Amino acid sequence: MDKSKELYYYSLLEDMTDMMNDPDNFDRDAFIRVLTRFAEMFNVAKGVTEFYMSLTDEQNGYGEKLIDYDNGHGDKEIIRRRIVAHSGVVLICTFYAAEDAPELPEEDLKKLDLIARMILGLVSRNRLIGVVEKLGFSDEQGYPNYRTFLRYIQAVNSDGTLGGRIAFKYNLKHFGLVNQDVGRAIGDVVMRNHFELVSSVVGNRGIVCRMGGDNFIGMLDRKDLSSLLDTLKGVPIVYDKSNQKRVMVRASVGIFELPTPYRFDDPDDLMDVLMPAASIAKNGSGDGIVFADDKFMKMKQNSMMVQRNFPTALAENEFLPYYQPQVDITTGKTVGAEALCRWKKDGRLIMPGQFIPVLEQSTDICLLDFYMLDAVCRDIRRWMDEGSPIVRVSVNMSRKHLIDVDFTDHLTAIIDRRQIPREYIEIEFTETVDNAGFGELKQVVEKLRAAGIYTSVDDFGAGYTSLALLSDIPWNIIKIDRSFLPVQGKDDRDILLPIMKHIALIADELGMSCVVEGVETQEHEDIMREYNCRIAQGFYYHRPMPVTDFEELLLEENG
Ligand code: C2E
Ligand code: MG
Ligand code: MG
């Protein structure tokens, strides 16, 4: 080989090495060009690479055969190189010459062999990356998976351009029902079409990946957010084009608008914000769209604080009953009280609004309710022992208790253990936004009544006000929600007051007494007189107070 040919050979080898070192930008055309030059140089008529995923595939001939170069002049094998990679993948590179071509000198064969090995190195690297991509970055149905998402956000993170983008995670609502409706196979088509639709909204400005099941995660440009939300709120997905069969697909979604600038040390930092928003979107009572904004983060922090501290707080008696008197407006005297929970933590009083809703998310609320009932029984026991005046005390019970079949037994056991006459205790259940568990509620109230314990329906009129709740359940007391009373400056009494009037009448008819909640003014008291409601609970008379203050009040009134 003369000098200039030798130089040319090395420059081509260099081109090939460059390609090997930069497999991400592999350009097949450039590769073929280099191969063609080599072929011409060594009188090669045809170059073929073969690729098999495994030895078995090779034996069975299941693989890919790529003809890299072919001038149509021959198939006399001159060089054949075969490698088996660690992963078990088999690669073969073969060069052919024309039948009548002269034998190549030893030196040229060596050079050609080097080329064959380089081709294998290059192909294996590219193909293996392809295989690894397929196995590692998409799921069994071919959706890009969570690792693809991580790789994407890590890349954007290192570019420093995460700030201002939107991370989102969504869950298809009731997709099990869609599967039931149209069958699993068509369900897959629906999911795929929905995914394609979301992907088209996101475009090449972001990414959407499947996390598993009907959970998806992605990132998009701020300007595409409203289109995304429109799509996720609900879109009809066509699954049979021939007769336009469609199914409605809705999703719940958690959204995290990344601040500008934003950079994470660990992708978990981002996930720690996004995931809770998505989970509340999925399980909460709202419209299924939850933004992980400052308000949300504070809420999240608060609920973590409550959950973390609850067990010790309970063990250390940090929860206290405060007593709010219920007043007979005709005499001005206290005729009952409601026990309201306060959490005394590090010398500070925490109000129930901050911890009850958190505890309501688990059965922790039941522990607190029984604790409160016991604390109230302890106070009443003391009043009895000291010969102090006593009124009936009502205790709030979460509806979560209704799943406990032995609830009434647990409750009476607490009262009886302190030997408290049962008529001193009243149990409040709130009316809820829906009517779930109506049957259980009815049973429990009937059992409590039979056990001689008073019951009341709390916040009546605030939620899903159902007259069946009054006519079918034998309550002793209806607590009329304060939302019926006019608010200063807001003139809606015309609509609400007639309803309140009739609730009071119905209660009377059914032999139940009424307590009006949230009585704050003389005007409110006047309304009560007009409607013959006698018992009031509200700031106009007393705020909830510590037990010692309450004892003093009773002593004063009876002294
Ligand atoms: P609730 O059972 O309806 O209790 C009445 C709430 O209204 C109390 O709030 C009371 O302070 C407030 N209130 C009383 N009079 C007035 C008034 O004139 N104006 C206004 N604006 N508000 C008034 P609190 O103590 O913050 O309790 C809030 C809720 O937390 C309670 O509403 C009850 O649903 C729940 N809760 C409190 N303690 C317990 C408990 O031990 N167990 C359970 N399950 N829930 C509890
Ligand atoms: Mg109450
Ligand atoms: Mg109430």
C-alpha cells in the first residue's frame, strides 16, 4: 500500500473512531460513505452486519441482517468476524469479494479485519444502546416510563432551564370501569389514544410518560397548561373509527409550577412536591385538579406535623375539652354544654380546624373522640364527687366510627367505667355532604337511644340536608347550623330564614329539641324568639372555655 493510500486509510479510520465515540449522533449515511471508501480501497464487493439478541436467536436465524454495502459483483467470503457481547448479543461482520478478485495481501487482510472489528464495535454500541433504551426506558406496552421522565428532567435540570416549567402527574378516573365497559383490549386502545392526545398537547416542548397502571407523569411549557387542563378535565376518546364509538376519559391531576429559577439536587425534591398534590387530587373531594402552591405546601406541612405528633400528644394529655355553654334564652341560664377539643402544644392552643380534618383522613380521629369522651366523663365524675352543679355535655363523634360494629359498646364502656349516668352524655354526629352510611348511622343512633344516651345531629342544614335524616333517625336534638342566621351586611335572610323556621317546626312536630348554633347578636336572639327556639349556643353568650371557667360559671348561676 503506497503512502498516500495508507494516509487515506488512516483518515477513514479516524472518521470511524469519531463515530464510535459519539454514538448518540450516529449518522448512518456518513457511516455508509466511509464503508464505501474502504470497500473501494480493498476491492470489497459487499459488506454485511448481522445482529442477534442471543445465541439461540442466532442459531434459529432470528435477527437482523444489514447490508452495509453491495456493488453487486460478488459473494466470495474474504473476512468474517463474530463477537458475542457480555449481554449475550451476537454480532457478525462479513466482507465479500468478486469471485475472480485476486487474493488480498496479508497486510490488507489485517487492515480489513481491523475495519470489521471497528464496525462491530460501532454497531454493537449503537444497537445495544437501542436495546437498553427499549428495555429500560419504556414499559411492556411501549409507553415511555418513569425513567424516561427522570432522564428528561435531569437533562433540563443540568441545562438550568427547569424554572417556569410545569410538572404534572395525572390519574385516569375510573379507568377500571372503562375496561369493564369496552373490554380490556379496547381499554388499551383508549388509553393509548388518550396518551397520544396528551402528548400532542405537550408537543416537543415537554414530555409525558406512564408511571404504571393508569398513572402518568410529565412536564410541559407554561403556555400549554390550559390546554392540558382542558384535556384532562374530560375528553371523548374515539376507539372505533368506523362507527365513531367514543368513551369519555377524565383525569385527576396534581400540578407543580416550578418557580424561576428552579434547580434540584435530587429529582426527589420535585417529586416530594408533586406527588402529594396528585394524591390529594385523586382522593380529595375537590374537582380533581390540585396545584402544589404555597397554600398547599403549608397545608401539607401542617398535616405532616399533626400526623407525626398525634400519638405523643395523645399519650401526654395535650388535648383538652373546652366547654361552650348552651343557654336557655328565656332564663339566660346554662342548660348544657358542648365539649370542643383544643390542643395545647408547647404552651400554644391549636384550634380543631387545624388538626381535626387531618385526623379525619385516618382512624386517628376515633382515638381522639374516645379520648375526649373519657376526658369529659372524668370532669363530670369530679363534679359529681364534689357535689358541683352538672349539665349534660355533648361530645362530637366522627362518622368514621360508623365502620366499627362495636362502636356503641366501646362508647358505653367508657361512660360506665366512670359510673356516669348516661343522660349526662350527648353524642353529636355531623350531617355530611353526601348521605353515605345512612343505614349505619340510623342503627347507631337507635342503639344509643336504647342505651339512654342522648344524640344530636350537628350542623344541620349545612350539607346535604335531607328530611329523611330527621324523619327516619330518632335524634333527641337538632343543632341548626349557623349558616341560617343572617350575617351582618349580607342580606340573604329572606331565603334562609323561612327554611330555618320550618326546620324548627318539624323538629317540634317530631318531638326533638333545637339548639341554634352561632348566635352572635341580639338580632339573632330575636329571630330565635320569633321561631320559638329556646336553646342557643354562640359567642353572644359564651365562647368555649377551659373547664375551670366553666365550673365557675355553673357555680355562679346556681349559687
Ligand atoms: P361544631 O361541632 O359545629 O362546633 C361548633 C363550632 O362553632 C366550634 O368551633 C365553636 O367554637 C364555634 N362557634 C360557637 N359559637 C359560635 C359563634 O357564635 N360564631 C361562630 N363563628 N362560631 C361559633 P371549634 O371549637 O373551632 O370546632 C370546630 C369543629 O371542630 C366543630 O364544629 C367540630 O365539628 C370539630 N370538633 C371539635 N372538637 C371535636 C372533637 O372532639 N371530635 C370531633 N370529631 N370533632 C371535633
Ligand atoms: Mg358539634
Ligand atoms: Mg356544629
